[in-house]
Amino acid sequence: MMDFLLRALVIGVAATALLDIWALFLKTAFGIPPANWALVGRWFGHLTRGTFAHEDIGKAEPYPNELMVGWIGHYAVGVLFAAALLVLAGPAWRLSPTPLWPLIVGLVTVGCGWFILQPGMGAGIAASKRANAVQIRSLNIAGHIVFGLGMFAAAWLIR
């Protein structure tokens, strides 16, 4: 069990860090702003108060330490997705990782953003309430592919 938890932690943190590097690249190369982790932290914080959905998370009451909560939540979700990968791919995959399972998990987890986070923050299903919904969806898919490749790379390095 300890091996499983350690692998999930390493794979999840490494893949999430790669996703953050990807976001920095997009900001530097194309001027695309990265995620606002303070607002994500605000959303996580309001979950503890029983509020799942907001009309506009930016207008919701600020939550103490929301930036820190957002960053911790971001990495915790990455670790949970890595744990899901390890369960789905099975024990043999840990010894001989291939990119298929991480890419599947990476792409399937786009749905968490589209059907949980974005509606909960007031952006609608798959950012449907945003003027640049197609761009957001494309960036979500690309980011989760990067995350999946990060999970594969980390698993390969620690095999």
C-alpha cells in the first residue's frame, strides 16, 4: 500500500508540475493567462460550506487563504488522478509503463473540469458561458494530454 501511495504522489505531483510548466509556456509564448488558482481555492473553500455552484465565482465571498487552497487542491487532484491511473492500469503497468493508460486517464479527466469545476464556478458546462469556450475547451484537452504524458514520464522514471 505504501508503494502505491508513494507512486501516486510522485506521479501526480510530477505530472501536475509539468502541466504548470505548460501553462507558463502558453503564457510566455502566446499570452494565454494561466488558471487563477485563487478562484479555484475559493470554489474549494465554498464546497466546505455546502455551496457547489456559483453564478460567478469571482463575485463569491473570498475564502481565507484561497490561493494556497487552490494550489493545494490543484496538486491533490493531480495525485488523485495518478492514483486512478495506477488502479486502472494495474500492478504490472508500474513495472513497465506505456503511454496509453496515462493518455486515457488524462483525456477522461477533462470531464471533471467540464462537468464539475467549470459549472461550479459559473462558467457553464465545458465553459459554455464563456465567450472563448472553444479556446478554453481546446486548452483543457491539450493540458490534460500534457498531464497524461507527465504521468507516463514520471511512472517510467520511477519504474
